[in-house]
Amino acid sequence: MQSFTMRPSQLRLVEDIYRTDQTTKPKAYIALGPGLTTYTTLTATSNRLHRTRRQLIGQVLTDRSMRAFEPTMIEQVDVLIRNLLASTRKSEPVNMTDESRRLGLNIAGLLAFGYDMRLQTDEQNRFMLDMLDAGPYWSNVFLHYPRARTFRLGLITVQAFRTLREPYLALVQKMIKARMAEEAYAKHDLYSHIAHALSADAESGGLRDSELWFEANLFLTAAGDTVKTALSATFFYLSRNENAYQTLAAEIRSAFQAGSEITGPGISGCQYLRACIDEALRMSPPASGILWREQAPETGDQALLVVDGHVIPKGTVLGVNVYSLHHNEEYFPDSFTYRPERWLEDADTEARRHMRDAFIPFSVGPRGCAGKSMAYLETGLVVAKVLWYFDFEAAPGKLGKVGEGHAGMEEGREREGVFQLYDTFTAMHDGPYLRFKPRGGY
Ligand code: HEM
């Protein structure tokens, strides 16, 4: 008789399904890409193709590259700070989902195309945000139900999409044209890192022009749409948990002498900040559903995929639901309570190790997020700068309740203290509406 597990089994599933090169993305993932025959780093079903692509695009996402990109990011965060300041002059509450979407997508555009869409200050290009809501929504439908493309639903979607897609593609074309008109090293963006690999033949691991721009386009969703949720959720929980708010405010306000000192290296020492962000990512993961996998064809006909002691038939798709794992009481006691302190209790116990292993907002293994450092840098800078310059609280009245659960909503959505997400592979949400008050002489 074989004995398999001393470890709780959801962790074993994460280990066997994700922390391995025996699995890959199933074919249906193509729905998340630009077309039915074109793969990107995110959608590649061949692990070999994936490795090459990941190596190429990974160059612009390293810690070193992020240090060079940081001033551009900070300029955008400062635009947000000015917008929040303007809201205080008009005494208007601010919807943090809207602000975070504009900021997140604008920064993604700067890294992907070296192009400033000015989403935070100008209405003109904000149709991009509608496409980035509709795109993941429908891609998620087709990911789970690929045959829908061939049915009437497919036709209806194509029609509905056309009005959103045309201006979106026109702006993408404009960004590409503008970028190609400049020297490769004129900006610190994806192009500057991988222009050298363009037009090389496939054998040498190079990229065709169009493939580069599909990867750049992937950044818009991968970086824009996820960071928006991380930020909205962090602000939601801070505005409802006085202790966490006060502890974090004290940390940020004692760590820096001026807002201009808030930089990547500076916030890396702010442990409570990181704990607040991690706790928000745990409770409201930006990709909250199941990241499907199947046995990789490269493992060969004879290889067996064994998951938690079971042989999985070839072609079976499987995965772990991130939201449910992050709310598994075995790993996260009192899992619907926002408690950043859980990340700072440093006893090296088995329970603590299991908790860390069960925290997978960025997924894990070879197909885990390529932009994790960027995500922490961006969310950390925003939250720290906002708390440096402002005090904030939930807006009064009904507006202040937008984004939270309440009795009478569908089952599972009744908890007031929980930020409500709608799974679209990434997530849709609304709120929180916050009222800001400038601190000190700002
Ligand atoms: C809080 C923010 C973020 C979260 C929670 C997040 C989460 C994830 C997850 C769960 C995956 C795996 C998807 C799958 O298995 O299908 C992923 C992949 C990816 N993410 Fe992120 N992400 C975030 C921010 C970013 C940023 C800022 C970038 C920058 C461009 C980025 C780039 C990517 C890329 C390129 C992939 C594909 C990686 C691969 O397949 O090798 N992400 N992300």
C-alpha cells in the first residue's frame, strides 16, 4: 500500500498541478489571447515556446528593470495624488476602482508601448477601459465554454465587441507606430528590451514584430487589470479596519520625512505595508478563479501525471480555486477577517509554512506571474504615498457601502467587511468610495 500525504491536500494539489513542468495550459487558453492561432506568454500551450517567450518579456520585468522604470511609475502616482487633492477641494468622494483602473492601465501602457494614454487626466482614451472590462469577461466565457464561439452567442459578442474593439485597435496601432518611429533605447519599455530579438528566425528564439506587439498588448490586461483590484481591495480593507489603518499610517509617516522620499527601496523596509497588501490579495485575489492546467504533451506518451496520489487521465483539465484556497480555514483561521498581522507572526511553525504555501495570488511554478515585483512596487508606492499625503475614510451614506457585501445579496456575498469581486478571469468590482483629507501643509 502506498502512503501519500502528511500535508493537507489542497497544498498537495498546488504542488502537483502548478509547481511542476509536467503540466501546461489547456488549449482553451487561446481564448485569452489575440486570435485563434496566435499564442502569447500567457496562453502558450507548448512549454518550450513558453520558456522562450517568458525569457524575452521577463527582461523588462526584472527588479533591475523596475528600478529604471520607477521614476515613470512615480510620475503617474503623483498624478493620482493631484487628482485626489482636487477631489478634496470639491469635497467629492472618490471611487477607487475608477482611479485604480486609470492609473493601472496607464502605467501598463507606458511599460508595454512607451506611450502615455493620459487616462488619469484626459477623457479621450478612456474607452480603453471599457474594452479591458469586456475583453476578459468574454474571454473567460470562451475559456470555459469554447464552443460558444461557434454559436449565436459568438456572433452576438462579435457584434457587441466591434464598437469597442475598433477604437481600441486603432489606439494600439497608434502606440505601435509612435514607438517604432523612435530609437529602440529612447524609452525604458518592453520594446527597448527586446527589439534586438525582432525578426530573428523562430529557431533562435526570436520574435516577429506582430508577436512582440501581442505580448505588449498582454501587458495591458496582465498589469493594468490586476493591479487595479489589488489597489481597490487594499483601500477597501484599510477604510474599514481602523487598527490596520492606524498602524500602517504610523509606519509610513515615521519611515519618511517627505513624500518625495517614498521610493521602491524606501518602501521595501515597510513590513506592515507589505502585510496589508498581502492580506488584501489573500481576501480579494485579482485572479480569483481556477487557473486550469493539463498534462504537458512534452512529457511524452508514457509519462503519468500524478496529482495527490491519483493518476490523471491525459487531456483532463484540473486546477485549484484561488479564492477558496485563500479562505481555507485550515491555513487561514478566521479567513474572512482582514488581519495583516497574520503575515508578521514569525514563529517558524508548520502552520505558518502552510499558510505561506497556500497564498498564491500570483500563482506559482513556471507559469506564475512574471510581473510580481512590478505589482508590489506599484501597489506599495500608491498606498504609501496616499497615506503620506492624506487621511481617508469611507464616504458617508450609501456611497460608502459600494463594494461591500450585505444581507440579501446572493449566497456568500452577505459579509459587509468583504470586498465583492466578480470573476472574469481577472475581476470586476466597484468602489470603495473614499473621502480624502489632505494632511499637514499639502
Ligand atoms: C497584483 C497584481 C497581479 C496579480 C495578482 C497577478 C496574477 C497573475 C497570475 C495569477 C498569473 C497566472 C495566470 C495563469 O495561470 O493563467 C499571472 C501571469 C502573468 N502576469 Fe501577473 N499579476 C499581477 C500583476 C502583473 C503585472 C504588473 C505584470 C506586468 C506586466 C504581470 C504580468 C504577467 C504575465 C506576463 C503573466 C504570464 C506569465 C507566464 O505565463 O509565464 N502581472 N499573473
